Amino acid sequence: MDRLAPMRLYTLSKRHFVLVFVVFFICFGITVFIGIAGPKIIDESTFSGSKLMMSNNTSKTGPFQLKSPPLSTYNQQLWLTCLIQLIQVDSMDFHKEFDMSVEIKGIMQDASVMHIHDNVYNRSRLLHCGAICEEIIVVHLGYLNYTQYQINVNFEKLQTRKYEIKEVHFTWKTYNPSFSQVEIWFRFVFVVFTFMVTCLFAHSLRKFSMRDWGIEQKWMSILLPLLLLYNDPFFPLSFLMNSWFPGMLDDLFQAVFLCALLLFWLCVYHGFRVQGERKCLTFYMPKLFIVGLLWLSAVTLGIWQTVNELHDPTYQFKVDTGNFQGMKVFFLIVVSLYILYLIFLIVRACSELKNMPYIDLRLKFLTALTFVVLVISIAILYLRFGAKVLQDNFVSELSTNYQNSAEFLSFYGLLNFYLYTLAFVYSPSKNGLYNSQLKDNPAFSMLNDSDDEVIYGSDYEEMPLQNGRAIKASTKYEDETDSD
């Protein structure tokens, strides 16, 4: 076995492993309970279209004149949605394409009205109705420049002979200011904790050469700084400046960290089987290619949506991008390829390394903790989005599907505590340097085996002693015993 910087993982008994998982679940549970007690994420205000008609107008399709509630930077974003209610004689599904024109004005603090853009936005939308009609997003503003907005909406080609419109309901959706304050504080707490864990982890490895670090320790030195960016220390800028830049920066940091975590799993599970030099071309390039495609897809979708919304707040991916379906299929294919590759690496590692004591312990712990995190993540995603997780409108509507603070805090807390736990078990123990020097000398290693090495096994149980002096000493001891 190559000489490696020792890990606290080797010194933990089974009781300690149970304690590590218990502490992990307790910390995660605390964030969930705090989130449950926290404020709801989205504030909603619903109005009937019949009360928003312009003067001398009796049409059910508009034009409608809507004025948003008073806004502040703590509202973060603004959505205007509409729900069309029909007088139906049956519950048959049907689709109806119609045109929508939108005019947006901003209201200043002195009550003066400003045209955000000189032109009126014209879009085609598809109405899908069954027992009830699906909600349609009219406008989405990614950041707020004004304290209030006035939006004029008009629908055309919406009336049908078979189905008559009963009412049109409009809903304003914004972030709850109380939730924004909770988000600021929790991001700040996670930033501080992550910075402390990063410093402690780096301090624990300072006595060891980087060449002696294990592959998990090298990756933790990369993931912990990226986790610091994932928690976004620049997040308060979004409340200090009216710009799309802080939001774009947050999306970029999240994409970088999550893709680095995916790359970490591939490299570690493959690295367990490849000891010594790992060549860039054959070891890293295939993994970088797969994860790079995922990162490129996620960043492209996010940037594309943001840039187009800056020029046109009525822009939506599923309606206004002809290539969106192709991008979605491409993304799902790459995700499937990643999952199959990861499963292949895990199965190969478990089958080939099950009789290697130290590596087997590292493999089992990482697999167990990662499995727990993935199961919880999938449960959170299902509770957050339900069956809509793969629908076409996920890009512009994800942020409106949080129901309470628990869903937000649980996901952030889960990833943070996952990295904190890995940093704890992969950091060297207090006497790690002393133990590593003894283990490098086979003459002393058998004399200095810890109780845990007896429990989990040792390298020397699987291979004969090659040290001539040790064999001679053992023979001499046996002769003396026989003579007695």
C-alpha cells in the first residue's frame, strides 16, 4: 500500500461510526425543524379579471390593467400568472392556442410612471384545460427596479364557440420578505461554518506532504472552498443593488459546486482501484467530459433564460425556444450516462476491493453516507416538485414551487453537513503523523496495531512478512520456547 496521510476514519470504532451518522441526522433534522417553523417562501395576491377591466369594456379577454403590490428588494422577484376559468359542459381535455399582448410600466416612489420598454410584448400561448385549466405565466421579472409595477394584459383568439370564459384570475407572486431575511441569515451561518471547517481541515493536513494525501483528502481540499461559494458569500449584494448579476453569480456557483461533487464521486470510486499515478488523459478526461456536458447544459439553460428575460419578461423556454425539447433530451441522456458510469464504478470497486481492509473501509463509509444523502435529496425533490420535476416549464417555474422554508433549508443543510462529515472522517487524527511514521516501518507496524485494526483487519493479515529479521526473530523465539 502507498504511503498516505492517515485518516480519522481508521481510528473510529463501530460505535464511533454510529455516532457520526447520528450527529449527521441530528444536524439535518434541526435545519428541517427550523424550516418548518419558518415563514412560507412565496407571497400571493389573487384578483378577478372582471374587476381589473379598463373602463367601458365588457370583454372577458381584456384588456386588463393590473397594479402590483408595493415591492422592496426583499421581494427579490415578481411573477404574474393567470388562471382561466371556463363554463364547461364536459371535462374533456382540449388545447387552444391564443395570442397575448403585455405592456409593462414601472412606478417610482414619487408615483411617476416609467415605460420599462417602449414596445408591447406579443406572445403566443397554449391553453390546456381538463377539469380545470393550467396556470399560465404572463410575466417574470428576475430583479426589481421599481417599488411597484403596472401591467396591461390583453388576450386575443381565446374565445371559443364550444367553451365560454367564465372568469380570468390573475395572481401576483413574490418572495416573502421574512423568508428573504431567514435566507440571508442561514446562508451567512453556513458560510461561517464552512470557512471554519475548511481552515481546520487544511490545518490538520499541514504536516503532511500533498503527495501523501489520499484521493479523498485532495478532493476535500477542492470541494470545501467550492462549498463556500455554493453558500454564496455575495448573496447580500442582491439586496443592495438592482441587477441581474448577483442572481447569475449564485446560479453559477451552485452549478460549479454540484458538478464538482458529481466529479468527486466518479474520481474517488475509480481512484480506489487505481493506485499510484492517475494519468490525466485516461483517468480524468472521460469524467471531465461527462460532467462538463452536465455543467454546460445547466449553465446554458440558466444564462439563456436570464438574458432573454432581461429583454423580454414574457419569455418562456417551453413556448419560445424551438430547440428546448432537444436540449432537454440531451441533458437527460447525459444524466443517464453519468448514472450508469457511476454504478459501474461502484460495482467494480466493491467486487475488487472487498478484501483490502483499509480501502474497503473507505469504500463502505463513502457509499453508505452518499446513499443516505442521495435518498434524502430525491425525497426532497419529489416533495418539492412532485411529478412535475421533468416538465418543460421547470426552468422558469422552479423558484415558485417552494412551499415553506423547510424545503429550502433541508437541501442546503443536507449538502453542507454531508461535506462537514466527510471533512471530519478524512482529516488526520491528533496522533496521525506518529502513527503514519510507525506504519511505514513493517518491523513496528505489528507492534503498534490499534484495536480497530484488529476489528477491521490489517494489511499484514493478507500478505506474508517479507522482512528477514522479523522471520528470524520469530524462529529464535520458537526455539527458545521448545528448549524450555
